[in-house]
Amino acid sequence: MLKTHKTILAAICGGLLLTAGTAWAGTGTPAAGTAAQPAAASTPAKAPAKKAAMAAEVSRAQFTTAVKNHEPTDDITTLDNSHTNIDFFTELKNMSGQTVTHRWMYNGNVVANVKLEPKAAHWRTYSSKNLNPVMTGTWTVEVIDGAGNVLTKKSFDYTKAAASDNAAAGGGSKK
């Protein structure tokens, strides 16, 4: 009988070991008598998110009679036709390597497209227009990105100059 108990005890212990071996198989330790399986592919770690591309921006845009040290000297909304030159200043952000266009329009009609190429993420630039004194009316510049989107637009009124005080008083140059 002792022999029978040893056999039963051995069978029970063997069964426990076999059950434990099967349980261990799910934890990466192979069970006895089974081939080692590669570990299940875990979800790869996500790469750090790339910094979102910064949107192109026109941070300043204005008409001016001059640009000095990369800055406009004034902000023009009306100009009389005794002046025949005007500049359009823009400060651009996140447009390096893109083509930007200053589209000059007179009374709604395109008269010039000036292509500019910013060389840095923060870029100040301007374009100029010689004005014909008889072309009074509304002048507009649209700032257009390389995809054709209008980023901003500004206008100024070009008006007929008032007669000078000297001429209005009947004076003039003497002969």
C-alpha cells in the first residue's frame, strides 16, 4: 500500500508541476517539454510627437514713405499725389524658404506682382511702387503665400494734392 501511495503522490505532484509549467508558459518562461516561443510583440513605444509646423504669419504690414534700418518710418493710409513713391513693409514669420508675393492693385486691377523670398523664420522686407500722379484712387497690396492664399491686405488712398498756399493766394514765381 505504501507503494500505491507513493505512486499516487508522484502522480499528484507531477500534475501540479505540469499545471504550474503551463501557467509559467504565459509569463515568458517556457513550460517543460514545449519549445520556447518568442515573446509577443509589445506595442512599440511611440516616437515623441514632432513639433507642429508653425503657421505662416504676417505680423506687420503697412504702407510707408521710407524704410530705414529694416523698419518703416511712418504708417500711411492717405497720400497725396505730390509724392510719387511708396513702400509696402511686411514682417513675416515662419515663411523661410517660401515665395511670398506683394500683389499691387490700383482701383481693383493688378498692376504688379513682386516676388519675395524670406531667408529666415523672422523676416522683414518691403516692396516699392513708383506712383503716377494722375493715378489717384485706392491702392491695395495683398500678401500672398506660395499656395496662393491671401494672408493679409492693406489699402491707402492716393489723392490729388491741395493747391499750395502760394498758388491759392495768386502768387507764383516771378519772371
